[in-house]
Amino acid sequence: MTLPVRDAYPLLLGRPSYGMMEDAPDRFIAPGCTLCREGAKLVLFVTGRCDRDCWYCPLSTERKGADRSFANDRVVVSEEDLLAEARTMSALGTGVTGGDPLLEPERVVRFCRALKTAFGPGHQIHLYTGRAPSRDELQPLVGLVDELRLHPPHEDWERICETDYPRAIREARTLGFAIGVEVPALPGIERLAPLLPLVDFFNINELEWGEANADGMRERGLSLARPVGNAIEGCLEWAAPLLDDPRVRFCTSGFKDSVQLRQRLVRIARNTARTFDECTEDGTVVYGRLRPTGPIGDAVAALGLEEDEYAVEEDGLELAWWRLAEGRDAVAGDKAVVERYPNRGMVVEVTPL
Ligand code: SF4
């Protein structure tokens, strides 16, 4: 029996989870995207090195070209660093990115093996690359990477059928990977339509203005779509010719910030909060901070705090914000409610008490 290509995917891949989106039942969604929406995907940035030079590259000047690895925002040298960050957010999967991670294939294998060994084969891993990898490059990733996302650079779009990408897609499929394309929305994206019948999914990311690509954007007369955010005007119109295909998914820059990132922060906040921290729906933590005029021990006694109800940090005495509010007249010093990102992240707001 010959199945239509789309219906054959779960059988070819042996992954019944390869499914439709709940909020858009006529659309396919890559398993990696499902976890990303839940904020459950660790971002493993393997290296800032890349042999492409895309004018729209979203990398920051700090990361671009530098051969350093990060798990979310944590610098990673060893497997232990990587696993510690994954545990901090209770990661259910990992997105491997860069730069081009395939410029450091041994590092990719080492890190992915550590993740699969620690969290089991169900820890879903997708890998993004600007290359059209050969069979020899893909072979070591079998069993470690579940899903491949190819990014043919813009300069190749008008001759995509003559490039190595169709061959790479077919080879990835025969090796058992879920295979898709992931590209930013740019003028001429409809030229990638010949790849649609070959892939399981096709993700289009809203193009974003960044510090490193600002000159390229200006040179091409591009501008921001809205006063708030980084999205570029015109993306939906460029993507429109492809959007009727159920494999195609358009990911807005607002969605990345307001859903993916926030959900990830919520997970980290819940996992790292102290007994007295309050976690917010925005993925921040809130606590009270006292810089007492006298000894800290006296302030602890005056507020009637048990051992697990406070912490002494460089910044002063930290405790539940409401305990400090209730006891504010019992202690002298600088008092404030602090809201910040988890794990001693950036301070969002300090409200004097
Ligand atoms: S392939 Fe990706 S990382 Fe490399 S230059 Fe292009 S956009 Fe940047």
C-alpha cells in the first residue's frame, strides 16, 4: 500500500507523537515545537562559529563567531554544566543550535549523549544547521538527535533544487530523522516550495531586527512592524504563498517572547525558588529585602524569622515580601520588595517599603 507522504510520516518515523496542533487542527507541528511552546526545551548553543555569512543572522555580536557553548544563558564547558542547567528548568527536550553546531560534531555528540543518558531516550533533541549535511555527517547523530531543521541560506533559495539540500533531506529521512526546514520570513521564500513535499514540517520565523543585522536591514529598506518588539514589517505577506500547506507553521517573534521564553522562566522559577520567594506568572520571583542599620541577627530576631524563612545575601537580608511589609515598623533600615528573573537573574523592579 502506498500512503500519501504526509500520512506516512508517523509510520516512517515510528513516532505517533508526530501530530497536529491542538489550536490549529489542520496543521502539523514538529515534536520539538510542542515542547518549545511549553517552555520545556533547553537551548544548547554549541558554538558561535558558522561558515555562512547571512546578512539577516540574528546572533548577537557577543556570540557570533566565538567558539563558546551555552545552555540557555549559562556558559557550558563540561557535560555536568549542561545537565545542571537542564535540571534547573526540568527540561523535557533540547534544541541544539549555534552558529552551526555541525562545525563541532564531536561536541554535539558528546553533549547529546550526555542528555540522552541522563534523561532517557524520550528527551527530545532537535538540531538546527545551515549546512546540507552528508550521510557521513549525519550517521553519528542517529539515536542522539531526533529531529533535523535545515536552514538553506537566502542566497540559495532561487536555485534550491540544484543545491545539496534536497539530497540531505532524503538522506536524513532514510536514516530515521524527522526532517524539516526552518527559515526566517524573507522576500522570495516561495522559491522554497519545491522542498515542501520532501519534509515533515516547514517552520517560518518572523524576521527580527538585532544589533548585528541592523545595517543589513537598513540597506534593504526594511523597518520594524510595530513600535514595540523586533519584528520586521512584511513577513506575513512574504510567507503568505506557503501558508496554505499544512506542514507550514509561522512563528511570530511575539510568541517566542511571550510564550516560549516566559514558560521556560516559569519552570526555572518554580524549580529554584526559595521557601519564601513568590513565583509570578511572568516567570519572575518576588521577595522582600532589608538592609538593616544594625546587626542582621537583631533584625532576624525582631521579625521572628525561623532558619528557613530568610537568606543573607550580599545585598542584605532576604525574606518573604509580606513578612517584611508586616514587620516594617519593628526594624530600621532600607526596605524594599524586589522582583527579578530566577537564579539571581536581572532585577525587574525594586519597590521601596
Ligand atoms: S547559517 Fe544561521 S548562524 Fe550561520 S550566518 Fe546564517 S543565520 Fe547566522
